[in-house]
Amino acid sequence: QVQLVESGGGSVQAGGSLRLSCAVSGRSSSIYYMAWFRQPLGKGREGVARISRDGSIRSLDSVKGRFTISQDNAKNTLYLQMNSLKPEDTAMYYCAADLRGIAGSGWSLPSRYNSWGQGTQVTVSS
């Protein structure tokens, strides 16, 4: 199993930037895909971006050109660089890992991932 711990959330004004980090511990070699999800208060969980072992990336249309997912394998850390933030980006952001190798399709479905962090809150004010 793996453990995931997010950090880097906070409150910013619209147009600002934040970088989220997800520290991975445990059997990181077992991970096929990693992703960032977000969940606004009272709404469902939404896939933001996914990255594979070899660096292949998929992302939500509404964040393309603003958010960048990346990974540092030497540091066992996943990142989400968020620029040009908008109030509608306000949500709890979660890091997720797929240890079964099934997130190659349907990457934005939470059910594709079987390890989750506790989340970090991002609040964007207008």
C-alpha cells in the first residue's frame, strides 16, 4: 500500500497561483497512475489531471493552460501547479493513486483509484 499526504492549499485572490504537493510513501513502485481530484462543497469529486509512470498526462478541459501536473520520482512527490486561479476552482483537492493499472481509461473516475490522501483546501476569492 501507499500513503498520500497533500499540502500547499490556501486562500488566494483570483488570478493568483498555488502549487499543491502530494508526498508519497510506502510501495510507490506499485503505482501506475497518479491524479489530482477536487470536490467543491456539496458537489461531487471531479478529476483535474492524471499522470502516468512514463509522464503521459490527461487533464480537465477547464484547467488546460492554467494547471500543470508533474511528478518528481526522486522525491516521491506529485505536484499540481495552479495559475490564473478562478473562484470556480475553489474546492478540496485530493491526490489519488492507481495501484491496479486501470486508470489508463476513464481516468477522471474516482473508482479508478484505490489510494487517496486527506485533501487540502483551495479557496479563490474574487
